[in-house]
Amino acid sequence: MRQTCLQTLPSSEPRHPLSGESLVTTLRLYAGAVRRSAGTEAANLAVLKNVLDIVNQLCPFSNPTNALTRLRISRAMLAAQPLHAFSQQLAAAAAALEPCGGGGGGGGSGAGAAAAVEQGRASRAALQCFLENMCTFFDALLVYSDTFNLEFPTPELAAAVAAERAAGVEELARGLAESCVLEHAARVLLLLQARGPQAVRPREGAGLALSALQDARRQLPARDASARQSQHREEWWRLAAGALAYGGEFLQYEGNGTDPQVVAWELRQLVTEPLLELWPNGRRDLDTLPAEPPAEVAAALAGGLPQALMYLVSGSGTGALSAGSQCVASELLAACDALFLTPLLAYGDPEWAAALLAALGSAQGDEPAQAKAPPPSEQAAREFPALQLAAGVVGAVAEALRRCSGAALAGADLSPSRLGAAEPAPLQQLRRLVAGAEAQLGCLPPAP
């Protein structure tokens, strides 16, 4: 039945525009394929692929009429509640991938291994289908939503396009929130990663991780601190930390069509940019740090970012990491400056913060170390890049502490014994860390 219906789909070639009748047929087939109401899995996926190919021909917007049509198609697709359907499918996939899930008790038998392979294949297909649909919605409603360069013949058409876009964005946001599909997508990806590289093909592993992170990040409002959004934000950081710690495993295979350096850099940007946004104009103004961690920092700490950082930093250059993970670790080390680390050091566990600074001071590059870390000295800080990196971070934090009002009251003395009782807890923790690190690292270089 589905194969017959495929023949009724209009061509995806731009020279064959959608007519009213073919559009109705296309949307009807899309709704049925999303819900898997009939036909085989392969047939449903084929229908969805054809529909997405057709509607994506209308992006980017070439004229106002094209924009209005594409936005209305997006809203009609959302009306079929695809996000709720994908949520159910991904929840079932996650349950099947759990250690105690259906089909997971086959042990080492041939039947159990075959079932595990099939579970992985079906889960990959469900996740990929969801991501492709999300890209289609994002392209129309967000990526290509700027109609500034379009010439509208009438104010009424401009208003209609703006109204359709606003309504579509609201419906997409509501569908994501109500369906919890992002949480289920994150679970599926992490469960696939936990099975090892054989569960997700190398190119898929890197691509799916990045796509899931990027799509989910777009849905996190910057200033919404509600309990629900806090949960979503923490879930995103849990996925991001998992991608940092395990995503490199998919970058070490040659011929997978993925540039490891590019993927590692994109992972680095995804986890550093949210924390860098805490500093307006890139200035480390510690007076702006509140007593309690900002929502983004709290979510990153609870989501496992500290553990992922420690794993990669302490393992870099020791031979303990795979080639792909070493690539991620090298990129992450390059990003470990004071702007990125200060919020984590100020609000994180004090023992972890001290251990991270120590790990930075002994971290190696791409090659395993042949000697132990040098003794702290001014010459060592200049000659050993890792020690210079750690000392630079500590020095920059120390300089920022001297600039803040609390340091002025304390006579610029960073000693813990000079801490004021009224000083916020984050500043007190930073002072203790700086004092301990100065004793361990020796003479600090001038702050940048």
C-alpha cells in the first residue's frame, strides 16, 4: 500500500511545484508515515524521506509567496503531531536498549547477539528520522526565518508571513515541551554510545551526537529558569558530557567520512559557548557572580561536565585515550582558559576544582609524556606548555580577584586568612583555590 502511495507523491524537483491536490496528498501520507499506521518500517521511512525532500525544496525562501507556503506546510506537518509520535518511538527504542529491556537477555548466544544488532539498527533509524524531521522544521521556522531581504508587494503579505512564522515557532516549542522527545532522543543516543562503537557506525555516532546536541540547544530559552526548563538544561548537559567523554570513540576510524578535527572543534564550541556567555564583553568581572550558581552553571555541574573534563584532561597524552578521544581532549585543553573555567571553579566541588588545576598542570599534548611534570618554578612555567596553561588560568583568576571590590576591601591580599565574612561564597572558594595553586605551581605569569 505504501509503495503505491509513493507513486502519488509529486516530484521533488524544483520545476514541479506543489499543487493544492498534491500538497494534500503529501501531508496525508506524511501523517500516516509518522504514526506508522500502515505499511512496513522501510515503506514508512521511504515516504518520510520523499516528503522531506519535497518540502525542503522550498528552503531557503526565494520570494514571499514561497515563504508563506513553506511556513504553512510546516504548521500542517506539526498538526500531525510528529513530535509526540517520535517521542513514543524513541521511548520504546530506549527501553529496548536498556540492559534489562526487551530482547536484551540473550547473553552471548547467537540469537541474543542478533537481537542486539537489530535493536541498535532500529534505534539508529528512529533517531535519524527524528533528527531529519527536526532539521526540516528548524530550517523553515528558525534558520531561514529571516525575510528581511524579501520584497513584499503588500503589507498584508508581510504580516501573514510574520504571523505564520510566529505561530509555527510557538507550536514547535509546545510540541517539544509536551512530547519530551528530546529527553528520549538523548537517552537513545547515550545508550547506543554505551554499547560501544559497534552499536553506532562511526560517521553516524559523531553526526548524531552533534545533531542531537545542536537541535536540543536551540530549544533552551536563555532566561527561563522554571523547574521544567532546568530539567531540560541539565539533560542537555548530561548529553553533552557524554558526547565529550565517549564521542571521540567514533572519530578514530579512517574512511568514515568525518573530519575528526572539525567534529572535535564543534564539540568544544558546544560546551564552552554557553559558559562564555556568562561574561558580557568577555570580561572576567567576578563582582557579577551571584551567591548561587547561575542556571547554566548549575546544569553543567549537575549534568556531569566536571567529570568529563577531568577524564579528558587527566588522560591526555598518557596513552589511556583512543585516538579520537585524544583529538577531543586536545581541543578541550585549548579551550581551558579562565573565562571558561572560572564559573566551574567558583561553584564546583572544591576538591574537584583543585584536582582539575593540578591535572591541567601535568596534562600532556598529543604524545605520551616521557617524564614527570617538572617542579614548580618560573622557568618551568615558561618551558612546559601544560604548566604554563594551568599557571595562566590561576594567574588570570588571581588578577580578576584583585580587580573585584572584595579584593579592594581586603587590600588585594589573596590569602584565605584575609577572607571577609561578607564576601560571597564563590569568591571565597576562588581565593582558596588560587592560594593553593600558587603554592603548587610556583611563580605565576602575568595575567593576559
